[in-house]
Amino acid sequence: MKTILYIHGMGGGGDSRIPGCLQSLLDPQKYRVVIRTYDFDPPIGRSQIEAWVRELSPDLVIGESLGAIQALRVKGIPHLFVSPALGAPAQLVKFAPLARFALGRWYLHHRYPVKEGDRQPLKFRYEVMMRYREHWQAALEAIGKDEYYFAFFGAHDHFMRSGVVQIPLWEKYFGKSYTVYDGTHFMEEEFIETLLVPKIREVLSFANAAGNV
């Protein structure tokens, strides 16, 4: 049984769509997909994810959107990414001063609404948003030259316009280790089935073979 730890994006959570699709597409006798809601405040979320890694000993971590930053800080196992939002920490720091005021907090919640259900509450507070600067630096320091990183980007990802998602920034740190699919930021089910699932199987099969050498 291979365990996949799925780290959701901003405002995602235990009932996020992509890991739900993975659970239905992957053989439950061979793969276990674990998705849990973590805190928006980076150090709190980091502590939760560290505890889950110790508990689960995952064979693969998948980071979606803003969750890519938390995923990068998990060391020692292969990494896959869906629409990694490497520019998001800088954006959150940029907008942090808005969170000092009630009208600014209203604007941020209006701009980034959260769906009902098991979803991450968004704490748009100045101190929390500013902590994303340290969070990004820690993620960069965690990048290992011998670790595996591969990403999927949607060709029609609307977050590219704001710089939240940046393929050139990905290339700066990870080279050409990515695929662009003809979809959006929120990977559609057809691409989950035809791209993400085969890549998961490939990475875990390779890791298993390497471990048996």
C-alpha cells in the first residue's frame, strides 16, 4: 500500500475535489490518498503537516496551488505539484497591509471566498499574511538537489496574470520538470485521469524499484 499525502491549496480542505477524484481513480488496494485540512497560518499548518508525515510515512506528497509551499518543506520523498502557486507568498505579503483595516479584510474575503464544508478558514490578518515571507524562504531552503519535483500547469490558469502562478519562477528552481495541460488552475478530471494518475503510478513504481535495488 502506497500512501499519498495531498496538501490542498488556499481555502481547500478535506473535501477538495482533486484528491477526491484521485481516491476514485486509484486502486484502493494499492494506493491511499490522505487529505486533511490544515491551518492557513504557515507555522501552525507546518506543525500539523509535520505531525501527519510522522504518522503516515507517506511515499509521495502532492502540493496544490498555495499548498505547494508547504509541500516543498516536506523532505525525503518525491514531490508532485498541481498549479504550484510559487508567487502567492509575495502576493500575500503585498496585500498584508489591507488586513490592518476592517474594509481591507472584507475585500480580501470577498476576493477569496471559501466554499462551505471541510475547508480551510482564511485568516486574513496582517501578522499571518506577513509570515508567508518566512514560509517562502524556508521552502526554498528545503529544496534538495537529490529530491524529485514535477509540476502540472494549466495553459489557461487565470492566476498567471497576477503572478500567483509563474512557470518561469518554477523553471528557475526546478528546470523543465513540468507539463502544461490544456486546462485551468483547477485541474479538470480528464487531466487528473490522463496526466496526474499515470504520473503518480510512474513515480511510485520508480521509487519502489529504486528501493529494492
